[in-house]
Amino acid sequence: MSTFVRVPYRGRIPLTRAALMHRDRFRCAYCAARAETIDHVVPRSKGGQHTWENTVACCARCNHRKADKLLSELGWRLRVVPRTPRGQHWRLLAGVPDADPQWLPYLGEPAA
């Protein structure tokens, strides 16, 4: 066979609220409480980009306290360094808020 109709490719996983919450397992990147919002680690007003590496799930309390500040200004640290997710399972599970914990060993890469 020499003709391919649809060749699989590695596309980028779009940065959406649902995918970001899934990556961070619906936990705040600063205090581990239930996340309700999204935060830019380096605020966009200070040159931060809207990328996987600069966005984290965040509870409303931490997001309000952090406001437009850098982590170094507050003396805060991230629980886990954010990164771009990889793997096809991210496309499938991005909209699933609470995946069954029994699935985790089969999903490959752990959340960031």
C-alpha cells in the first residue's frame, strides 16, 4: 500500500479552560484547594504569555490575593511546574472533570 488517506499527526493540544483544569486535576496550583479559575503565573500585564507553561488552575481566593503580582513578590511557589500536556488521551479527557481514578495508571503521563 502506498496511498494514505489520513495520516495521523501530532497536533498541538489547544489551551482551553477544560483541558487546563484536567491537567491540574481541578486543584489550585498554589494551595491545592478546589480550583475555580485560571491564573497566569507571570501576569500578562508584565509580559507573561497565554501558554500552557504560564497558566495554572487556581482557587478564587489565591487568584484574588495574587492579583497582578509575580510569585517572587508574594514569596509563593508553585506546587508543580506547569507544562504542555502530551498524548492523545488529553484530547479525549479534556472535557471530563473527574476521570475515574482507576484510569490513571492507563493514561500515561501524569498531570502537571
